[in-house]
Amino acid sequence: MVTAIIFMNVKRNKINTVAEQLADTEGISEVYSVSGQYDLIAIVRVKTNEDLSSLVTKKLLQIDAVIKTETMLAFKAYSKHDLDAMFAVGM
């Protein structure tokens, strides 16, 4: 499984709308509105790098209100939660 964190700048009057669109997008497991230099952060969990590439270069480009993104790949999870078990249902 590939996990990525996408930081986004979004048109101010569209933050809630974009957050809802992202939350309904396959591969995006969580969306957070945040303070600081970004407006939204999306947590992406997909099967392959190709799936991540498609999500970033095709699906996100369809949302006009997204101004800028920065994508970071996660190498290893340090968590008290068993993330693999949480997201392995139906895989």
C-alpha cells in the first residue's frame, strides 16, 4: 500500500466544497482543514504508485479551486493503530 500526504492551497471561498469533493474521491481516506500555509491536507492510501499518480495528475486537476499541491510519500508508519488491518478490508 502507498500512503501519501497532499498539502493543498485552495480558493478561500471553496475550501468546504473542495474538502467534500476530496473526501468522496476513491483513494483519499481523510481530509483535514488546517491552519498555516495550507488550507487542506488529504491522506491518500492507494495500492500502487500508478494509482497515486492518476489521483494527483488526473483527479485533482479536475478540481478548479485547487491552486497548488505538494505531495509527500510516507515511507513508514509509526502508530499505535494497526493501519494495515484498518484498510485491508476487501483488498
